[in-house]
Amino acid sequence: MTTFANKTSKSNVPEKSLITKLNMGTGLIAGIIFSESMYWLSKSWFDMNEAREINKILTLSMIAWCIGFLIGIGAFIGPFRWLIGKDLTDEEQLYMAGSGQGISRYFKYCTDHKVVGIQYLVGVMTMLGAGGTMAMMIRTNLIKPGSKFVTPEIYNSLVGLHGITMIVALIVVATGPFGNFILPIMIGARDMAFPRLNALSWWLLFTAIVTLCSTWFFGGIPTGWTAYAPLSVQAGPGMNAFIITIIIFAISSAIAGANITATVVSMRAKGMTLNRIPIFVIGSTISVALAIPAFPTFMASQIMAAFDRTIGTGFYDANVGGSGWLYAHLFWIMGHPEVYVILLPGVAALMEITPVFVRKPLFSINAAIIGFAGIAGLSILVWAHHMYASGWSPSLNGPFMVTTEMISIPTGLIFLVILGTLWRGTPWLKMPMLCVYAFLWNMMIGGVTGIYLSDVPVDDYLHGSMFVTAHFHYTLMGAALTGAVGGLAFWFPKMTGRMLHERASYISFWFTQIGFNVIFLGMFAAGSQGQPRRVADYEQAFATSDLISTIGAYLTGFGMLVLLWAVIHSWRKGKIAPMNPWGSKSLEWTVPNPIPLENFHELPVVTSDAYGYGRSN
Amino acid sequence: MNTSNSLPPTIGERARKFIKRHDVRMSFLYSTLITALFVFLGLWFYPKFMPEVMSEQMQNGKEVIVYFTVISAPVAGLVLGIALYTFLNRHKGDTPPPDGPAIRTNNPVVLVWTVVSSLFCLIAISWGLVEMNVASSEAAEREPNAIVVEVTGSQWVWNFNYPDYGISSDKLNLPIDRPVVFRITSVDVNHSFWPVQLGVKVDANRHAVTTVRTTPNVLGGIDIRCAELCGLYHAYMESEGEIMTASNFNSWVTAEGGHTA
């Protein structure tokens, strides 16, 4: 940057405003001060020698951390001004949008949707890295029977933390980075509908992640990510961090969901009628709209767990008339919609990619929308298929089996749309397109094994076994994460202005995908043989299957490291990307690199959908 | 070009032309190969890895997996076969490929696809419902001479109580060909009672009794595992048992100090 530019940008800075002084550092300091003072304060109120009292102290300290951090980073400046009957000045608003600041705006409470998108991207990649490292440790412990790589205590914590870290990361993996960065440009908007809420959703997620990390210092979460109730009420102080994390994350995702939905409904460019909305926008919107009713039940379940643990209520305590089944219901009423919250944006990203690289229109966009809507609608009626074997009501297993298996029909439509787009095409097999093929293979296996598991007699055998673990990894990692990686490779040039390193991404793709299939085919075998999930140790009979899985895990781990290298390297000194490297017809490729603050100099007018490829026969 | 071409082609002509196309034939070939692969997996992979079948429930579960795999093989074959053909028929080079045909949709194809997948779904649903129904009605019929076993899970052991015989054991021994009713509960957190070779499973909940029925029909050892994460030593919450002849069972009961009424 030249001195001149510095000067001009300086002139925009509101000189005496508090906003200019606040960033992540002040947030961390305020958060630590708040939580420490709450800790010392509550220690004088409660007795440190009793488990329940410790839970109170930690819960209060963690809440104080979140509030302190948000105050410290300046999240409440706007609402505070409203309270005293004012608002931010125009200059302050411009400053808050990151105008004229370099890298530092990524560490601030920044309202620019592109900054939030990058924050999400880095956050998600950090979470995936942490979760992946934990997966490697889990697989290393399972390399042979009786291996004592970690103690059972740490193993259980690893399983739980790997699970929840990956679930949180995958929920935001596509809607976070691409939904914030790309989606507004895709519909021709200057920003999201509620830019300050957008920043709030990211920084809430950040406080949640920090809270989740703190669980290591309090003994971990020995319950698995499902945190089933009697076990979670019995668990040590680390569980408090899990509860607070989920509560904050539920708030964050509700805010993000409302924001994306409002943006898509009200901020579309002129001429972008409902039938011209790109499929990624539709998929993401349906996904976040599905999250809005789903997550509050999870939040409620955790609030009740917090009450059970701190003030001794008995929602889940059978001794005083509560029930663990209540927890299971609340959890899975969120839990099953949530897997589709994860899956839909990934699939939608791949549907966005396919027409560009095959140079054909998306085949039957109506079928795609019906497929998404059908999945979303049915997904709220199937939760109890996770509870076939729980014994809460065997007579209701039949109805839930019916609704569950019906999901195969809209899922079939999704296959049809991608397949119809490929049909008679000559695809350009760049990294994003490779991910489409990997998705078809993985989702086919994940889907078919899902039909076995939805069948009650089979589930009576396979429930709670490694087979289930393999099944949902095929859908969540093999399909959803692959979709997000495809999306990253596709939009990387627009998000960073540079091309993703091609050779490294191919190497990463093949290692990851082959390794992935090796892991989980081994795990299907182990599950069929009868190995339960979440076991720190196992019998000799499962040794071969588990060894194969571990080898596959190392291949995948290597592939992921290569991808990480490719992203970091390309971001810093990759080839400069042209404005539209893939020749796409979608709006996000019409803006220059780097993208100006409000995206468009002149708002576009849309006259057709984004899939006008192809010759008329 | 002869004059007959001026008329619109009949469905038969279009079909003949369709199946003569190179991409159609190759896609069909790949689809067949992939279908064969999945059928092979269904008939070989699962039967090879699943443990010995020692009850009707286990038999049912195993059959469903095998048949569902075989039924779904053509669907997987079709999708992956077409995908494989396009994958091999890829565009090489560093510029975007030439435009393909602008097929926006094809309503008959969408319709047929939806109807066929709904039929597959219907088959799967009816199969499961019929099997569940048969299992429960058979269990109800055989109730009278059933042997009751009270299973209690605690961190991290299983206990088996035989109220009819006045014994309690950490081993689950059962007489062959006699229906058994498991009444399962827990004294602490959730566990899941899984006698692997019998193919049934149900959670153990505190202050609640869950029930599951089966009839062991093959002699031999069985493994009992816990299928619900229940704390520190979840992995080691295992017990053994044996399906034995009626006389062996009676002598085991006597040896344990029980009474064979």
C-alpha cells in the first residue's frame, strides 16, 4: 500500500470512536478478565469440594467468558447506541465494514460478508484440522487389540471431541465460507441482510470453539458427541464446556440461518425471480431454514442438562421421575435434520459445479428443488430411527421405518439431477469436478447402507456398531465434506484471487478418497463382524479389519495435509486467477478480483438463470 | 436420406436408434459390471464377515442385508455406470470443453425415475414391516414355555438373573430351541444389551425395563457386548455365554445352586 492510499484511508477513520480500538485482542483480554472475575466471585459463593458446585462455577465462568469476549470485541456497541437513542455514524459503519484496512480487519468485528466468509473458512479449516488430528489418534489407538496409545479415559474424550468438533465444523463448512462470501454475490446483493448479525454469528462461533477447547483442561467429555443423559449428568467438569458450546453454537447458527434466509428472500438482484435462483443458494437456504427449528431443541436439551448438573433438577434423572429417553428424543429431533443441514449445501455446491464443467444446463432444476425440499420435510419426521434399539416404544419402530425409507425417493432425485447433467457431456475433470464423481460413489454407498440401517431387523443387529460409524462417515465426510472441498476448489479463485495449486489438489484428492474408502470399508467389515462403536479396545477377531481402517486413515490424513499445504501455498503465492477461470455464467464471476467493498459498482439485472450452457442439439 | 425420414420417427425407431448409440452401449456395459460387483459384495462380503447365525432374528437381519444389497445393485450400477462412462469420456485440455446438448429436463425420465425409485422404496418398506410383524407374532405365540432372563447392566458388567431357577450369573447360558424373554434394566447409565449371534439388541435404562425376545436355535458360544457408550471401560463390558442342550443347561443350573423345576 502506498502512503497516499494510507492517508486517504486514514481520513475515513472515525478518529475518536471506540470501534477503532477494539479487535480480537481486546476481546480475548476482556473475555479472560470477565471469566476470571466470575470464577473468583463464584468461588466465594459456592463450595469447591462438591461436583455440582464446581459445575455452577465453571458454567458461570464460561458464560462470562463469552459475554466478556463479545463486549471486548465491540459486538454490543451498536445495540448500546440504540439504547441511548443513537446509532453508529456513517464513518463508523464504513470502518466496521473493514474499509481501508488490510489483514487487520480479519481480526475485528467486521460486517463485510466477504471478511466473515474468510473468517469462517479459516475457522472451519482449523476445526477440521483439530478433528482430523483426533481421528488419527483414535485410529492409532485402534491399530491393534490391546494397544495402549492412549488411556481409555483420553480415548473416550477423543471420540466425543472428534465427533462434536467435526459436526460443528461440517454444519458451517459450506454455509459458513461460501454461504457468507459467495451467496450474496451470487444473488447480486451488496451484502447480507443483517451485516452486524453476520459478524455476531461468526464471533459467537469463535467463543464456542474456545469454550470447547477448554474442555481438555477440565477432564474432557467422556460421553461421545451425543452426550446421552445419565452419562453426561454423571460426567466430570469438562461436560460444562460441551453444554455451553452447544448453547452458544445454537444461537450462532440460528442468527446465521435467519440472516441467510432473509438475504435470499429480500436482497436478490432485479430480475432474479424464484426460478432463476442458483441451486447452491436454494440448497443453502433450505439447509439453514431446516436448522432454525432443529437447533433450539438441542439447545433446550443442553439447558436441561445444565440444570440437572448445577441446580439438581431431574429432567434426565430416573431416580426422581426423569428419563434418559427425553434427552434422546430432544437430541435426535435436532440430530436427524442436522445431518441434512450438513449434507444439502455440500450437494448444492456440487450441483452448481457440474453444469460449469460439463457445459450443459443443470438437468431438471425442479427435481433438485423437490429433492431438497422433500429431504428437508421428511427429515423432521424420522428422528426415532436412532432409537429403534432404545426400547422406548417398539411399536413405533414401524412408522419411523416407513418415513426413514421414504427419504430414499428425494435422495434419488438428487442423483438423477447430477446424472442427467453428466449424461452426454464431456466433463472437464478439474478438482471441483472430481469431487462430483467422488460424491456419487460415496453417497451411493452411504445411501444404500442407510437403507439397511433404517430396516428394523437389520438395525437390531447393527445399531451401535462400527457399521453405523462407517455409514454416517460415508454421508457426512464422503458426501458433504467432499462437496465442500469441491466448493473450495471451485470458488477459491474468487475468494482469494489466486488459483488452487492443481497438482497438489489432485494428489490430495486421490489420497483422501482412496484412503477414505479403505478406512470405512474396513469399518463396515468390523461392524458386520460385531464390533461396537466407541470402544478403546477390541477382540482379536476384529484385528484385520481395524488394521485396514487405520492404514486408510493415514492415507486420508496425508491427503488432507497435502490439501492444507495447497491451500496455504496457493493463498500466499499461487497463480493469479483470472476473473472467471471456469467460464461460469453465474453472477459471482462477474465481479473483479479483488472484490470491491460492496461487490458491484452497479447492481446487476438478471435476465436468465445461471445455467444457460449448451448448444441447441 | 430416404423419404420415410420426413415422418416423425416411431417410438420403436427411436428406441432402436437409442440402443445403438455408443455412449448408451458403453454405459450399459459399465452398469452391468458395477451391478455384478455389488451383487458379489452382497452375496460374499456380508455373509463372510457377519458372525454365525444362532437365531431367527439374526437370520432375518442377515437375509435383509444380502437381499437389499442385491436389489439395490442395479440402481447403484446404473448411476455409477453412467458416471463412469462420462468420467472416461472426459475433456482433455486447459480450456473449458465445448458445449454439450442443452438438455434442460426430460419429463418422462424424471417421471420414470421417481416411480421406479418409489417402487424400490415400497419393496424395502413392505419387506421390513412384514418381517417385523412375523417376528413379533411368532414371539407372542411362543410365550408360554419361555424362559425369563433378567439382564442388569452396570458400569461395566452384565449380570444375568434366572428367576425361574433361582440363580444369578455373569454368564448367559441358554437352552437351545426354547424361547427366551430378556428383561433388561440398568443400575446407572444407559447400556445396550447385545448378544451378538442372536441378532437382537435393546438398551438398558435405569428404572425402566425393556424387553426383547428370541429363540436360540444353534449350539455354541455367544458374545454379549455393550453397544452404548457407558463410560470409562465401555470397551471391556463383555460377557460370554453358551447355547446348550436342555440337559446340559439343567446340569449347569444345578451346579450354580439353582433348582430345575
